[in-house]
Amino acid sequence: MPVTQPRHAASRPAALSVAVPLGLLFTAAASLGALAAAPVAEPVTPPVPAAALRLPAPDVAQQPVADPCGDAGVQAALASGDDEAAIAAFGGGEAFRAAVTTGNAPCISLSDPARLWVVVNKGRPLSPVDFVPASLQPYQVRSTSPSDDVRPEVAQALAAMAAASQGAGAGVLGANNGYRSYGLQQSTYADYVRDLGQQEADAGSARPGHSEHQTGLAVDLVACDDGCGGLDDFGGTAQGRWVAEHAWEFGFIVRYESGATGTTGYAPEPWHLRYIGPQLAAAYHHGGYRSLEDFFGLPPAPDYPF
């Protein structure tokens, strides 16, 4: 007799069945396989803006440079002929030199024979060639030559230096030559050429129109004790050694130094002093310069161009 299940007995749950289209299954499987096989991409870093990589440096060359020649003090000093005041208005000797050598001083001419800063050499003749200083006076030291005139500021500085030399126990200073006119330089140079020949003359005497003596700013010194010696002896005297060390304190430089012939064009002359004023002389001394050409950034002048 068949057994019948009771009506109240719980029925067994039927298996869950979800109908998924067969094509969708294949598509999903293919996509998953492709993802699994694809290489993992490196992380991409966004580009850094160029401005953040390098900050621009300040362009110093484009910054305007003050023109000292536009200064009212410089203009007034130049107009009055007060060279020391003009140099001071530039900011002193070194500032003046720097402005000239960098081309930042268009109001300053190194060719103006009336100025303390004039440069005369074998390549830079005086202009005009027969220039005569506006004012001259005899120097107040012992003289061994009738050519004993210099510009007033040179005479004062020379007297002060002679007094200091004697006061320091270095001996008495005298002078052999001061201002020489164009005409006198003609005869002086002709004498050298006659006695030595032109090549030797050019090593020790300036041609007419090329002499510092014609500016009234140069003086040749001699040592005077019981009597006065000659030019050639001066460098080895106590006076010569003292002058080499202290001349700058009075506005002078030894113009033709040993070892500078290739620049100046002249054999050493420890007796030949050139006045450039206290401020420029201090800058020259402290800067260790040995020629005005180097001091003002000018080319050497070992020979005449003609």
C-alpha cells in the first residue's frame, strides 16, 4: 500500500535557477581574461610647469646705472675748473677711476691737458700740440735749472713734500725741471737725437707735443744736501727712497717705474714725478698701479705710431 506524505510536512526547497543569456557570459569571460593578461601601466606624474623648475635670475645688466656726469656737484666742479672737487663729487679717486674705465663718465676726457687726469704718452699727444697751462709759478724748492715753473697746485704740493722729506730726516729735495714749452721740448729732444740717435732719444726724451712737462704737472727731482746731485743719482739716495714711498701722500706718482717700460715706453725714471692730485694718487697707490695707462685702462704706448 503506498505511503502518502503528510500534508503538513515542509516541502524541500527547489534549486535557484537564474537564466543568463549565453552570449553575455562569453563576452564577460573574454573581458576578464583580457584584463588579467594586460600589463599594469606605470603611474603617470603630471608635468611640472617650467616656471616651477627654475626661477629666473635677476637681469642685472638691464638695470640702469647712474651717470655721475649728471650730478649737479660734478657739473659745477667741472665748470669751475676745480678738478679735486669734481673727483670728490664722483665719490673719490677710486670711484672716479672706475667710472672712467667702465665708460660711465662721458664728461671726463683723459685728453684734456688742462685737467689733472690728462694722460700724455707716445700714443697720446697733447691737443693742441702747443698747449700752454693757464697759470704757472716758480716752485719753492732748490732749483738746478732755469725751467722752474709748474702749475700752482703742483708748486704747493712740492713745497709740502720737500718740507716733509727734510722733517723725516730723508734730506733736502731739489728740482731740475718743471714746465717745458713746446719750443723748449723741440730743442731738448733734438739735443738727445744728436747725441744718442733717435732710438736712444725716444727711450729717454719725449718728442715735442708728447711731454708731460708741457702740461705743467711734471717735475724732475734731485737730491740736495751739501750740493745737489744729478737725475741719474736720485733713485739711490735717501731722498729718492723716501719719495718712492711717500710721494702719493702729496698727490704725486713716480710716472716711469722699473718694469713698466713696455707700457709707458720709457726707461725707469725715479726722479720724474707726475702730479695727479691727492685723491687719484691715493687710489693709484692703494690699487698697486705702476702706470697711468693701467690705472685708466688705456692701451700700452711703448712706441710712437709713426
